[in-house]
Amino acid sequence: METKDLLKKVRKIEIKTRRLSDHIFGGEYHSTFKGRGMTFSEVRQYQFGDDVRAIDWNVTARQNEPYIKVFEEERELTLMMVVDVSGSGLFGTVSQFKKEILTEITATLAFSALQNNDKVGLLLFSDQIELFIPPKKGKSHILRIIRELLEFNPKSQKTDVGFALKYLGNVLKKKAIVFVLSDFISEDYLQSLRIVGKKHDLTGIRIYDPAEQKIPNLGLVPMMDSETGSIKLVATQSKTVRKSYENYQKSRQNYFEESFKKAGCGQINCQVDESYVKKLLGYFKQRGK
């Protein structure tokens, strides 16, 4: 991609997602994900209704009138975006590829974190670790993350969610807010999810295309697996073949939902033609209760 074209795309993503994070998600993000605790700010004179447990007895004794300690939330958090860049992300039959939705959601969450002065990091994965950007603050850092999401070319087209989670567990020492964004066309990641979910506040966002869920009756059709590159002739006129494929896709969805539930982690299912804005807002509001 030419530098000029890349900058245009970065700017387009920034304008769209920055508006969302500023006007919609900023407050929801802040109220959903709390800081590490309360830190001392100052003392002030006691007012009717204040908690007597907050009285600073040393200052009270010196001033001969009651003073209380004022605390404020220790806000600084770390947001880690774990994004699937495997071949299946380049699939889309509605208006956008799954990869484009993943990019927009990542950017929206990153700008929400920026608004709250939190650190943001990025981990791109396939069936290997493609790129790791350590958490850092600042708008230029967020724009770098968006650039990587737009132009990064993975070495592999396959997916291994469990491997990405293991790596994250080893490299991320302090507790963080973690979003894993993928279509979750992967298996056997429950154990890794449980381990990482115990330490970090983890949410999975599954993006899928409606055309992936069922195969229409189109006769004998050559189909390519976007992650392996293999091409097979599929007899779509067969009810057995169509039902088997539908059951397989349903089992992937069930495994995602059950795994995140068992691990005590949050989850969001979002179809490419659904509003991810509504999905995220609904999730934040539910979490904030």
C-alpha cells in the first residue's frame, strides 16, 4: 500500500472511531473498567454527611475542627488488544470484510482508552505471534496501532487462539484489560483462556459473516479454505453436506460461548452486518451495573 493511500485510510478510521469513542464509549469505558484502587488526594473540612471513617485525626487535632481525607480513583489502566490476522479475516459477503470490522472495533476501544489516559498495547496473531507492540500512551501510538492493523501482512494464514493467549500470559505481567478479537475459527483454547482470565479482565469479541453459517444449494462448487489454501469440490446439493457444515459452524460458536463462560470471561458475538456500536454499548452497560 502506498504511503499516501495508507495515511488516507488511517485518517478515515481515526475520524470514524474517534467520534464514537468521544461521544459514546468514553464514559461507558471509564465506568466499566475501574482503576486499581483509591489514592490519597487532599484533606478538606468535614461537611455534614461525610463518612466519619475518612476523618484525618492528626489534621483535626492541629486545626481544632474536623478534617477528612479525600481520595480519588487511581485511573491508570492497561488495555491490550489481541487481534486475529489470519486468512479467514479476508472474508465478507455483506459490506465489509471481517478484518475491517476488527480494525474499527480495535481503534474505537483504543481511542476510548486514550481519552482516559490509559496505556494501549497490540498483539497480532495467526497460528504464531505476528507482532507485539508493548502498551504505551499517546495519540501517535494509537495511530501506529491503526497503521499496523491496516497494512500488516501475516506470515501465516492459520489461527491458534490458544497459542496467542499463552504468549500473552507470559509477556503481560501486570493485570490488564484484554480484548481478543477474532472469528474464533480455532480449537482447544479453553485451558489457556482459564489461565489468562484469572489474572486479566478478558473479553472475547467474535466477528462472523452470515454466509459462513450455512451453505446454499449451488450444485457442485469448488471451495477454497482461506486459512490452508486447499481447494475442494463440495456437493452443495446434498442435504447431508449442508447440514454437516451447518453443525460444524454451530459447534465453533458453541465452543466460543461455553469456553468464555467457563473461564469467567466476557463475550460478544457480532455479525458483520450488525452494529458493533450497539453490541459494545450493551456489553459495557451490562458490565457497569
